[in-house]
Amino acid sequence: MNQSTSGPEIFATNPYADHPSLSETEAEVLWQYAKLSQNIKELIVETRRLSEAPDESMLRRLRALEVKMGLVLTLFKASVWAVINEQPLEESTSVTDTTMTEARGE
């Protein structure tokens, strides 16, 4: 068994293939575990790299999105304000119509 096989070489050759005390299936299973271990190590390195330095292009896109969301919020508030301001006018008109109808005796 070759202990120095690590990194990308682990994907090319099975270091457990010629081990005398392992069956072919055992050697294959150990090789799959070694490949999985190497994939996890590469994933850890990549996630550390991504978490240590901010992604500038992502930050720019998020800032642009933040500005757009601010505009959407402003428009939403304006729409809600317009609806609130229109409601008393409609209610006062219906109250006035009812009062005028009762005063005429209809």
C-alpha cells in the first residue's frame, strides 16, 4: 500500500489494490473512502477560501438589489398611503348621502 498517494492522484490509481491482506472488494471500498475524503478536503479548502474573502461581484449585485428593494418599499409605502387617504373620502361621501336622504324624509 502506498501511503504517499494523496491529492488528485488518489482518483487515478487505487493505492489499496495490491495490498495482500485485503480482498478486491475491501480494496475498492477503501479506495472509494479515500476519494470521498479527498473530495471533502477540497470542499473544505474551497469553503474556507469563499468564507474568508468576500465575493466582490456578489456584493455589487446585492447592493444593486438593496437599492431596488428600497425603491420598491418606497413605492409600496406611497401606495398604502394613497389607499389610506382615499378611504375617509369614500366613507364621508356615503355618510353625507345617507344623512341627506334621511333629512329629506325618503
